[in-house]
Amino acid sequence: MKAADLLQEVPSLNPYKQYGKVTRAVGLTIESKGPRTSVGELCYIHPQEKKEPVLAEVVGFKDKYVQLMPLKQTAEISPGSLVEATRKPLQIKSGHGLIGKVIDGTGQPLDGSVLPEGLSPVPTEAEPPNPLLRPRINEPLSLGIKAIDGLLTIGKGQRIGIFAGSGVGKSTILSMLTRYSEAEVNVIALIGERGREVKDFIERDLGEEGMKKSVVVVATSDQPALMRIKGAMTATAVAEYFRDQGKQVNLMMDSVTRFAMAQREIGLAVGEPPTTKGYTPSVFAMLPKLLERSGTSQAGSITAFYTVLVDGDDLNEPIADAVRGILDGHLVLDRKLADKGHYPAINVLQSISRVMEELVDEDHQKAADNLRRLLSTYMESEDLINIGAYKKGSSKEIDKAIKMQPAINQFLQQDTSEVLTFSETRKALIEQFGKGE
């Protein structure tokens, strides 16, 4: 900052620090009398034993008391602990020096190292781009996965949900997207993950190749709810920084469901009424604020993949339903396919890309529709075929679907080490399924 700019800031500076005192702690929240502050601002709570101050955020007010939620454990805080106002929201530092790093929800390296020089401060919360200034999605993004590139083509700047129960292959798909996508930078948010899985994902699924162009943001399930919220916001802010630099960014968040659960904890703690299946109204207000920040802008694009955990494989549970209504398409991972050893276990008949028609040519679209029709015909008659009740020649369409089933399965299945470019996938799809009857 130039000297002239610094001089202009002087009149607005407050030479006094404002303090309050902790009065009580109830559940996840800490109440204090003072300081004068506003919702979203950070405060430092100073333990009386002269230990490290605890960072907390103002989440609400009750009568004349400030309600704070800490970003780490609160074992040292006691009645009378000083609460110092910082008069600013959480900011992180972002830049090319973060690539290859693993950071926490506040933007600090998880391994305890020091952030590199030359990073720029960015706020964790920001407004989505103006809808009238967003360029349309008109260019396909090669992801290296045949089932997606061929039948569910995704464009640069599109936002996609990955819906699945536990153990159906979400992490495997995310690792393939990280390694094989043509995006320039990957930002991966692990929100509410088990601590054991973090290192497994980084070393086994990403590997050195994936980490070379990735920033990983981690907020594990044992951390306070507010830290999990900040993890999602920080990852989005890092992706926005690279988008503003003109980069093509992939943002992958696992999972939005745990983000929603963290917001539910906060909402219930500050007195919100539980509504749909215990989720508070603020959850459904926060989801579009988070999800709308990704997408295209005049500088670059963020292609976003948000995983959604579906309890009991119920695709109509509240969070899945809300997310599906906001995003530009979804991939459904089917447990029945996974049980058969069919990977990636994408159910292409239940999945959709809302912008595919604008991204592919007529031959590609025709071949994709033909494959879907054959697969749908086979699935509708599968029980009859398996028990031998179907008689060959009864239906030309079913006969053709049975004949093409091996080719369909071969096209939809892919080993994690196998990678195809978009043009290779398009060529294979049209050669095998381009001639519809």
C-alpha cells in the first residue's frame, strides 16, 4: 500500500481497543457482556491463565449479550475472561504459493509451517458474481472420465452435485477429477471428514501428481461447527482468488451435507427453531450463498463438484433436494452398480447435466441419447431377461439392447489409472452408438 493510501486510512483508525467479559457458556456458544461489535466479526477471548487467546466469531445477540462461537476448543475459557473486538471478519491469504499446501479453515498450514511470502489477503465471505455479468457456459471441460465426458458433458464454470451414500466411490471420482481434469488449479475442501481419511486421500488418492496443482482445505469432524463452516468458505475464497487471476479452477467439496450439519448445530445453538428433519432455516439460506459463489465470471471460471451424502440412499432428503435445485446438474452414484464391481458407479439414467446440449455437437448428442435409450430398455426388461422369461424376437428394441449391453458396460466402466481425452471419448461414443435406428 502506498504512503498516500495509508494517510487516507488514518482518520478512520480507532486508537482504542474495546473489551467485554465472558458471562457464561451454553452448549456451543459463549455469551459476553460487550464488546461493541456486529455479526460476523472476529473477537479474541483471553483465558485468565495467560494462555493463547481463542479466536471466536460473533454469531448473534441475546438481550444485551453478545453470542460468540469459538473456532477451536474452549477448555481454558472461564467467567470473566476478556473478550477483545478486532472490528473485522475472518480474512485469509491466498496466492500461487498455496499450491501444494494443506491448510485449515482459517487458512493456516495444517503441518504447522509458515505461509510463504507474497500472498494476498482475501475475505472468506464474498458476494456471488452479478448474474448479468456471468458469461454463459459454452465450452466443454475434459475430465478424463468416459461416462461423464460422453453422456453427462460438463462445461467450464458448471456446478455439479455428486450424490451418493457412504462407501460408493465419491473419493475415487474426486481423485480422478483432480488428476485427469484439464483445469489449471484444483481446490479441494474436506469438510467434516474423519481424521484418518485426510492423509489417505492426500497420499493415496491424490498422490504427488495431484498435489502439484492442488490446494487442500481440511476441517475434520472433531473440530467445532464454525471451523467446518469456515473450511467451506475458505476453500471457495481460494478458488475465487485463482478465478480472478484468469485461471480455470476446479473446486471439489466433500461434503456439502456436513457443511449443512455444521450450520444446523450453530442455528440450534443460537435458538433457531428446527424445521425440516431438524435442519434450521439458516441452513437453507446458507446453501445458495455458498453454492452460487462458484461458476463463471468475466475473468475465469470455477467448475465446482459438491458431494452430497444421502442417508439410506434417499435422494429426496432435505439437503439433497435443496442442493439439486441450486446446481446445474448432478451425478448419482448407485450402490447396486458398486456392488457389481461397476466403477465408476455412475447411474447415467438418474444423472443429468443441464447444459450438455449447448456444449456438444449433434452427432455427440445423438450417440449419447441412443446409448441412454438402449440402457433404459435393458434396465426395464432386466428381470425378465435374467429369469429367462424374455423370448428372443419379441421386441427388436430389447434384442438390440441385449446385444449392445456388453459394449455399453465397457464404455461406462473405467479403471482409475485409465484416462481418455474428450475427443477420444467422443470418437468412441459415436463409433459405437452413433447409428440409432
